[in-house]
Amino acid sequence: MHLENDTAWDSSNGGATSLVTPSTALLNRKLATWKGPRMLKPSEVDLLRRSKKEMVEAIRAMVAIEAERQSDSG
């Protein structure tokens, strides 16, 4: 799973950049152009769903790598 650096402002962590999935980065770029709240477009909802799946895959991969590291060191 590929994660990329998103340079968008993230107020949840004091403005620091964070690693995000490609779908999340694309959605962030699309939503950054809007000035206020609005309903998401169907394509944006699809991006959210895709991002969720990518995050699950990335977390599973990280867990598998850590489990393998633990078994190799034990």
C-alpha cells in the first residue's frame, strides 16, 4: 500500500502534515477549493469509501510486517 505525504493543513494535529492514502489526498485537494460546508458529490463519497479501504489495507500490511518482525526476533 502506497501512502503519500499530504501537505494540506491538518488542524487535528496542530497543522502538521500527515501521511494519507492516494484517495484521501485527492479528496483533500478537491474539498480544499470550497469555502463552506456542502453535501458531498457522489464521486467524493466514492473517494471516501476507497480511502477507507486503502487505510484498512495499509493497517493490515503494517500489522503483518510487525508480526513478522516479532516472530523473527523471538
